[in-house]
Amino acid sequence: MLRPERQNPNRSRFMFLFRRKRGAKRSRRNCLVSLRTSIGNCEENTEKVVGDFDKIWREHCEDEQTLSEYALAMKNLADNHWAKSSEGEGRIEWCRSVCQEYFLDGGMKRMLEKDEKSARLAMAMSSSAPPCSASLPRSIPQLGKMRLLDVGSCFNPFLKFDEFLTVGIDIVPAVESVYKCDFLNLQIQQPLQLAGDAVEAFLRQLRSPIDTLPAQLFHVVVFSLLLSYFPSPYQRWICCKKAHELLALHGLLLIITPDSSHQNRHALMMRSWRVAVESLGFRRCKYVKFSHMHLIAFRKVSLDTTSDLVSRNYPEMLFIPQDFQSPEEEDYTDVLVQARSDLEDDQLAWGFTELPDTPYESDSGESQSSSLPFLHELEDPILLQS
């Protein structure tokens, strides 16, 4: 009589963990399929009317049923997947830690001191350079909380932090604390001439829908998984331009964009984004890569924006891979391998200079190239040839 084979306890534990992980992946996939389905109509319109992105966006904003389904899907994704896997918490905590380090722990002061040293060095090297302006302020006056605008907020994740006075906006809010607002068509008014307490009171009395906001109102603007939602680079550009107008001098723009590939694969795209955003009057101060997203912090270094940026092709630099793909191309894997051109070789070489500040999946450290002269980045010859 054969004796029954003794079960290996290690194998049992492995199979239990494997099944649990597979079940979690299946649940996540179902949620994402629901999310994909809810915005499918918008994508079909985009394919049919390529180029007329303003019309596409208007039709999209008028499709309240699809938008409501999308908002519900995002809320379910946050509650049922991100809350358990910590993916959503990771990006929210990163934004919080960047703001704390910059505004409260001396990060801004160190960067402004570095700016002054660079300005003095540039003046010493060029006799024709204009005299250095008066010394820069060491910090934004902390008369209360950090004023944070969360664009595309959905469920207002920053509301739970006491250090922020949060204004969450979305085209279709998923919770009552988020205001309805089409950020792409938001009108920017003159800055408020009020003390800090009065500004906070102004923000607390806001009501939906929000159609206008004063300039230079916020310390932080967050674009979390927002820019890739828009169908054209120009619309992403408009969002970044509005963020510049809404931020106080030395305020932070935090951009989080999805990317599950290796950190080097889209290095050229991230360099292109950096040049485009910095042309508006920002300077990058932090960049990290998580498993499924890029996280970038820009600080506002000038009040004004150059007027000829559109003619110099900067808006087109805020591209994403999907801008160049049709649905058939996304599913086509049997692609012929072609030899690279000299320009592509140069672009590949430049891409290796645009790596995250710190090792993969880290969320600390300052950009090693953030001290480069601002104009040097704007005149990047490789990017401006495209």
C-alpha cells in the first residue's frame, strides 16, 4: 500500500501567496477594465476627429454620464485597490514630503542661495551681464497653512493633512469636498491684494462651480495623473501655463504621470517635458521614478512667461507615447527593427543625462542638474530639432 505523499509546508505557503497575489491582480484588472470602458466613448471621438482637440474636449465635458462613470471608477480604484496596495498613498505622501522639505525644512532657502551664487558667477564671467537684483526672499511667509490646488482631484486625498489648505477641483467630482471646475477653461484674474488670513478666508468660501480664480493664489499646484488625460500636447501646455499663473513666486508645481516601463525607456520624453515646463518660468528641483509613474517637482522662479514660446514649438514638447500611436499600432508587436539615425543616436545619448535624482523607487534627493543655467536648458539643440 502506497503511503500518501507528505505535503511540503513551504509549498503550501507559496501556493497560498501566489493565489492571493493572482486574485489581487485579477481584481485590479477588472477595475481598470471598468475604468477603460467608462472613457471609451471619448477615445472613439478622439480617433474620429483627430486634431480638433478643443471640440473633443467640449464634447467630453458635456458627456456627464461617461464622466460620472469615470469618477465612480476612479473612486472605486482608490478605495479598493490603492488603499490596499499603497500605490495611491505613495504618490500622495511623496507630494506631502516634498512640500514639507521645501517650505518647512529649509529646502527653498538652500535653492535660493544656490540661485544667488549662480547669478553672481554669471555676472562675474560676463562683463555685459546686468547687475544682480536685490537678494531674494528666503521663504514664502507662513501665515497659516500651505495653500494647495489639487487639479483633477477626484476624491480630495490631501484634505486629511492639517498642514494644507486644500482646494480640490475636477470636471466631475467624486466627493462633495471637491469643486466642479474645467481647469482647461479656467479664467485667471488679477492677484488678490489681501493679507494671508484674508486669502484663507477667501478660499474657504469658494463654491461650485469654479470658473475664475485670482493669480498667485497658491503655494502648491498638483497635477496627479492629470496631463496624460488630455488628448493633445497643447492642452497639457495650457494646464502648465495656468499653474504658473496661479502659483505664488517660488511656489511648487508637482507633476505625476503614469509610466510602467523601465526608468530609462522614456528618458528623452522626460527631458522634453522638463524643457517645456521650465520655459514657462519654472525650474525642476526634484525627480524620482516609481514602478508605475514619474514624479517631478518644479518651482516657480519668475513671475512672467516669455510671449513667443508657442512659435518656438515648446507646447509640442509635452508629448506622451500615445500621441503617436493608433489603436492598431498599440496592439502590433511584430515591428521591423531599423537602424538608428545620427539624430536618434544623439537623442539616446542625451537621454542618459535625464535619469531620476536617486535610485529606482526612491523618493528623496535633489536634482543633480537643477543648478544648470536656465537658458541652457531652453536652447537644448537635440530637442528643438524635432
